[in-house]
Amino acid sequence: MKTKTKTTQSKTKNFMSLLCLFGLCLSAQAVAETLTIACGAVGQERQYCIDSVQRWSALTGHDVSVINTPDSSSDRLAMYQLLLRERHDTVDVFQIDVVWPGLLHKYLLDLSDYIPLSDINAHFPALIANNKVDDRLVAMPWYVDTGLLYYRKDLLQQYGLEVPKTWPELRSIAQKIVDAQRVNNPGMTGYVFQADSYEGLTCNFVEWLGAAGRGTMISPQKTVDLNHPKSAGVLDFMRSMVRSPLTPDTILEFREEDARAVFQGGNAVFMRNWPYAWNLAQQSDSVVAGKIGVAPLPGMTEQTAGAGTLGGWQLAVTKYTRHPQLAADLVNFMTSTAEQRTRLALGYFPTRNSLYQQIPSADIQPLFDAVGTTLETAVARPATQLGKDYKDASRAIYVKVHDFLAQEAGTGAELLDVLSDEIEHVSMGRVVHN
Ligand code: GLC
């Protein structure tokens, strides 16, 4: 499962030779260590992680192995929990989801003991607060994500249609374009998103509630606040879209990369995805390069702005590492201004305030604008409120929502009733019904 990149090794050798020239050969060889990092693997993410650790290796002379992890964040969490519960020291640094600090904190180092305060303070305070559990900083923010609407600019123009502001508009536009396009392309669909039974569906669900103006599932008073007629309405609407020919037959198995493959292959008018998809869909191997736009997700009505779920990833160091300071140094390097600037050009949004003051390249300007607007009304999953219970609550959501989308029986209101009970149950009465 481990891959030590050849380039890292040869760069390290070059560095070592340089040190030898200065007479530091022996001592440098004695201190060169190998760290291991578990990075994400969606899209080009793993390669970008390798690129970043190679830059650190070239600077420091230490090697870094990058291990493969599953695409699905739910599966990745299961893998991490297995390693951490068994106190493995085989992985030093973990890329962790924004909703995991409350789940994993007891296995992670307090990075404020290792990383200068000036670096910590350069990140958005809300993200630092998210990553603190019992006042321990268990991860450094790496990038911010939010759900976005990708659309076929060329097709909207061709049919004289505007980017939809509401879900009903999206559906009728998709219908018009699909009806016309299917004459030449029978595989054309209207909308793709993440409907498989995993964390990605919880993200979509939270966005649907947000589109109905009810994105906060758990109130500050710790009551489950789910069951509202508008939220029930949006669920019924989404299911009818899923069960219509506007979405692919296999939509209930779709994750991020499935949605991107269909959209990038020219077979969908609209796609819900994260910012990473922009750059990839614009590359020369993409059928839709130069033909797409990106915007905030729609609301249910003109009066309710759409909502993007707040996602994003952090870098954490396990308590079981044999190299705490070195691993923290790697994390600080990877989350530095220079690294985040490089990654912004690839569509990964910085967690450092200062990087939003600068004008990005023209290539990512549309993405930058859509993300900026979306972040103003972004909705969060209830991870902070639920802490260690978040995983079970999210599981209840994606399993039940998936079942609901898959069948005709039951209503959105009934689903919300069941979910309210389940969330209360998994949090063992710490949160209650309102
Ligand atoms: C993205 C988000 C992450 C979310 C995941 C769900 O990677 O950044 O927060 O949990 O998608 O699939």
C-alpha cells in the first residue's frame, strides 16, 4: 500500500550530496527520517499531496511515503479508526475531514505544542475553533470545500436559458435541454450528484435543508430541529427528480468521481460537486473543457438562497508517531501560505485569510467567485454539536435518505420524523426533539 516516490528519493540523494560537499555527510545521513502520510485520493488529490511532500523532502532531506486511502470519506474514516485504535505508528500524518476532530481527537497530538502561534493565527479563526477539542488543537486546516453547481454554459446559451436560481427552475431547464439533446445523445442526463449511501449524501441532504431555509439541524439549545414542512417538501422534490429519467439509472451509486465522469464526458447538464472538479473538467482530456460554468447551488424558491455544505480537510498528527516534531513540521509546511497558494491554482481553497486578498489567475476566477458567494451562506453539518456521535448520526442520515430516494413509499415528512428520533437516539439524549 505504501508508495515512496522515486523523485523524492532522488531529490533526497541530491540534497544529501550537497550536504556531503559541506562536510555534513555522516550526521545528515544519520538524521534523515521517513514519515508516512495518509492523503485523500479523489480526483488528482493524491498526486498533489505527493507533489507537496516532495517539496518538503527537497528542503529537509527527510523522506515521506504517501499511502493510498479509499475515495469515500466514510470508508477512509473506518480505515483511520482501525489504525488509530490499534495505536499504529505506521502512519504519522492523517488528512482528516472537517467533521472528524470530535471523533478522532483522543488519538491526535495537540499541534499548538509544536507549531508557532503566528502560523496558527494566520488561518481562519472559525477553522481553528473547529479543530480544537477541549482546547487542544488536534489538526491544522488545509483546505476549504463547499458544494457548488456546475453547468453546461454552452447548452444554456444555445437554448437561450439562464443559470437556475431555484431547484424547480433547474429541473425544468434540465428537462428542456435533455429532451432536445437526447435526439443525438441518448445518454444525456439532467442532473448528477452524490446519492450513494456515504458521507457525500449527508452533505447533499444538508444542502437540501439549506435550500429550504432550514440548514441548521441541531439548535444551539441542543434540540433536533429537523421536521419542517419546507424541508419535507424539498426531500419529496429531490426524490421525484431522482426517480425521473433526468438522473442516470445508477445515480444511487454515485460518489464525487462518478458525477464528475458523467459531467466531464458531456452527459449531464448540471452537476453538484466540490471545487476540485473545476480544474479537472477544464483540462484538455475533458469533453466539456471551455464549455462549463460554476455557480452557487439553487434555493427552493427565489426567497431562499441556495446553500453549499461546508467541507474541507485538515492535517493531523497521531499521538503514536515516533517523530512528533518532524510530523508537525511537515503539517506546517503543507498548510503554509506558499503551499496553499500553489494548491489554490489547482482548485483547493486556502484556509489562510491572506490568500483571499490576492487576485487569482483568470482560469479559476469563476470558481473563486462562486466559492466566495457560497461561503457567505454555507451550511455546516452538526459535527461540533454531536462530537463523537457525529459518525453514527451521519450514518443514520445517509442510510435512511438513500433508502428514501430508492423507493416510492413514505414521505419526506415521515423520513424527517424517523431521522429526528435516530439522531436523538445516537446522541443518547444529549440532544432532544424540539
Ligand atoms: C469532500 C468534503 C468533505 C466531505 C466529503 C464527502 O471531500 O471536503 O468535507 O465529507 O466531500 O464526500
